[in-house]
Amino acid sequence: MIDFPVIDTHLHLWDINHLSYPWLADVPGLNRTFTLDDYKEACGDLDVEKMIFMQCECDPSQYIQEVEWISGLARKEPALRGIVSWAPLEKGEEARPEIEALKANPLVKGIRRIIQFEPDLEFCLRPDFIKGVNMLAGYGLTFDICISHIHNRSVIKFLEKCPDVPMILDHIGKPDIKNHIMHPWREEIREIANFPNVCCKFSSLATEADHENWTVEDLRPYVDHIIECFGIDRLIYASDWPVVTRATDLRTAISTMLKFLKDFSREDLQKVFHHNAEEFYGV
């Protein structure tokens, strides 16, 4: 499939007997424990050299426990090289002690405070949230932008206010692939890509399509546009496992990605599946 080592920048793991994940009650197919052994089995012969753990929306009061749990796993699994943690960035300056505590853990490479689930479409424009995000630059931490397409207009304004923080757009911005809606996502993504501090995760494509009936051609216009806007140097592979399994298995997800990249050189593929991640997350 891929004949060189890869970096997975978006691996979820959870143990429902250890921490509480309220959102799983609405997703019965995922409402069980997912371990590193499960992930390795899903990868098959894919050589995952390095993994970045992505926070899993456990109860916010438990986010430090989540970081500690993954740090413990990393002591036994050398490929676990990084953590993107939750943090209460909406507290603004008051979040500084929590950011400093996270930064003290060398595995913590970035923060994801999900915007998508906020009922206020302008949540990311709240002054304290912007202060909290801008604080990350001083600590050498990245920010994962997790939104759906309905948040794009607000996120464009948000990006104007946070030019110094390295950011990455999760799951190509979650367009409405299921309903084949391209506009205004197409134009908005081009605006987002104009910000030089923003990269894009090449991930979870079928998850935004019809889970039961998606096709490669359903995904193609969205992927082609992402590649055109961000280019190979700002496109970064991410599995989004096990969330990706809502629509397909991991090996099929990767083989589908490769269909869109079939005309690219091996050097370019290494950028997408390894080198860009190494540079962005510093692993």
C-alpha cells in the first residue's frame, strides 16, 4: 500500500471504563473501548512510525487524566510521540496555568478545543477564546481547528486575529459531502488556505459522505479542491481512527486517499504521509 513509514497525526484511543465520554451515548458503534492493539490490527501492514494522540472529548473535568493516561501508554509504546490535548482556551488569560502545566509534559504538542459542537457559530470570535488561542504561540503549541462547514465564515475572521499560531484544519473542514454541496464551502476553503499558518488534515473523507453508499467520485471534487488550495506542502495525513470506521475500515480509507494522489511522486507522498507532520507537530 505505502512502502515507507508514516506518521498518523490523529489517533483516538479511549477506555470507557477509565474515563467518561458523554458523546459516545449517541454513537453506539463507537461506544466501546478502543486500544492500541485494536489500532495496530486495523493498520495491518501499514508501517506507522509515529503517532499523535488526539483528545477524545472526555468529560472536560478529566482532560488532565486523559493526558496522563496516554503519557503512561507512551512509556510502553515508543511510536506514541505526541499528544494534542483539550484545554479551556475560552478562559483567556485565566487558562495560562493550565497551558503551562500541559507544556511541562514534553509529549504535548498542541491543543484542540473543538469549535464544531458550540451552538454559537461565533464562539471562536469571543475575545477570551482568541486570547487563549494566541497564548499558544508563546509556548510553541499548535491548534487543531475542528469545525463543520457551517463555521467557515467565523473561522476566517478568527484566523485574521491569530496569525502567529500554527494551525491545522481537521478533516478538510468537514464539507457536506453527503448532500454533494460544494458552495460556499469551496470559496471559503480557498480563503482559509490563504492564511500561511494553516495546514490541512487529509482525513475522514467518507465520514462526511453517505456512510453506507459513498463512492470515490463523491469525494473527488472536495479532495481535488483541498489539494489545489493547500498544496502538497500543507497537506497532512491523519487516520481519525476509530471514528473513520463509521464509514469504512482504515485500510480502505488509505487506499482511497492514494487514488487521489496517484499522479504524485513518491517524494510528494512522503511529504503528505510523513515529513509535513514531522515539521508541523515537531515529532
